[in-house]
Amino acid sequence: MENFNSDYMQKAIDLSVNSVQSGGGPFGAVIVKNGKIIAANSNSVTKNNDPTAHAEVNTIREACRILETFDLSGCEIYTSCEPCPMCLGAIYWARLDKIYFANNKADAKNIGFDDSFIYEEIEKPIDKRNIKTIQVMRDEAIIAFQMWNEKTDKIEY
């Protein structure tokens, strides 16, 4: 495996174990750039009462703060489990170069972390989703999009 470093993965795994021991979820993640750990974090959903506080998201937030950028190109993430749909989306938005993971989504499903319903929901037409979703006031909201599109000094992301 190109550039894989077992020490970084072991750190992510250790974070997941420590998280369980301290009341968090069993997930840990590490972001590395140029052979140096930039950020390392674990799941804190129940600790912070934040359903988005997955290990990968927490670590991305920390790395972006430390590097003072929203673009993590040139970085890799080591995570103790295959990323869920939210985390995978965050990894793509952050432009990380590579994902290494240990446990897979079937392992997560076996202990009650089943995200297959989210993948299924994404594929459904909006009017068939389990959470009622209704588009309203598009004409009013589109103004911000038009302003953004015409803005010449915007920072693209």
C-alpha cells in the first residue's frame, strides 16, 4: 500500500478504544500531511450532544483550524472505520487525498451503527423519502445564488 503507515492507523484505533473507555463512540481518526500528524480526534456525539461530531468530522475541523484552510489537499485521513455517508461527504468537501480505514461498514452495522438506510434514502426521489421534504420559497432564496454567481471577488470552494 502506497504510503500507508501503520503507526497512524494504530493512533486512530487507539483513539477509538479510548473514546469507548471515556463514554464516546468507538471511532477515531487522524489526518496526516507530509508525514506529520496534523489532527487526531475521536467520536464525541454523545459527549457533545452533537450528531455530526463523528471522528472524521471532528478531525477535519481540527485540521482546518490548525492549517487555517478549508482545503486539505495534500493530506490523508486514517480512520478506525469506513466513513459513513456524512463523513465521506466531508472528506470529499475537504479534498483529502486518500482514505485509509480499518473496520468496514459491515463491522459497524454488526454493533448497531447501520448507515445503509442513508444510502437508500439518497437514491429515493425527494417525495418518497422517510423524512417529509418540501421545497418552498425558491424565488426568494435564489437571489443569494445569483449574487454568488455574479460576485467577482469570491473565494471558490
